[in-house]
Amino acid sequence: MDADTSFRANEPGVISEVIEGEAIVLNFASGTYYSMNHSLQLLWEGMTQGLSKTQLATLLEAHYPDAGGSLAQDVESALGLLVAEELIVANDDAAGGDPQAVTAVDKSPGSKTAYEAPQIQKYTDLQELLLLDPIHDVDEAGQAFTGI
């Protein structure tokens, strides 16, 4: 991966939402959903704002100043995992973002968490239900897909 590469969610098949401080990502193509730890949630937010791989490492460094020197490698590993799970794709149109502009995942005073390498939890217990959901039968414009 090039240092200037940025990524985006693999939409429309992947959606994400932060619920009670926890990022949840759904992949409708596989019926799998994911939960992210704090550092990966921060990377996800930066990625959705157009930050490059290098800028994502800068974002982590700013948020976790005592984390040590493995942040760039952690970002590389996290992005590789997200690509492998088909949650993100390279963003060819990216103009680049500003790491300073990324809103912090958790801004409340005293709420900084200790650095943990980006991790994702994968859940498959609802695959059958998510794959049966008729929301899959729509095109990118949200129109009913007839398959004809």
C-alpha cells in the first residue's frame, strides 16, 4: 500500500454507525457484522474523512502520544485486515483530509484510553437474517431490484 493511499467504506454493501461509543460495521454482502476497539474506531473515522495511510498514522500518534513507534505498522495491518474483510476499498478520488479536522472518537475529559493496537471483532451469528433481509434487493439508488 502506498503511503498516500486513502480508503473509503465499501459502499453500498458496507455501512457503519457509532452506537453508545462503539463503532459497528455491517457487511451486507457476507451477512457479517463487526465491532471495533477504540484505536480502530479512530482510524475508521479518519478514513471516512479521506485521510491517507500516513495521515492515519499521524492521527493515532496525536491521540496516543505514549504509544511507541509501531503505529505506522499497526495502521498498515489494520488497513490490510479491513481490505481483506472487504469493508474498505482504495479511494481513487481522494483529495486528502486534514488529521487535525478529524473529530475525536471520545472527547470527554479524562476519557483517554491507553493505546491498544487496532482490533476488530467479527460476528457471524446473524448472517442468515442479514442475508435474507430484503434491503439487499435494491440498487445503489435504493430502487427495487428485480434481477431481470
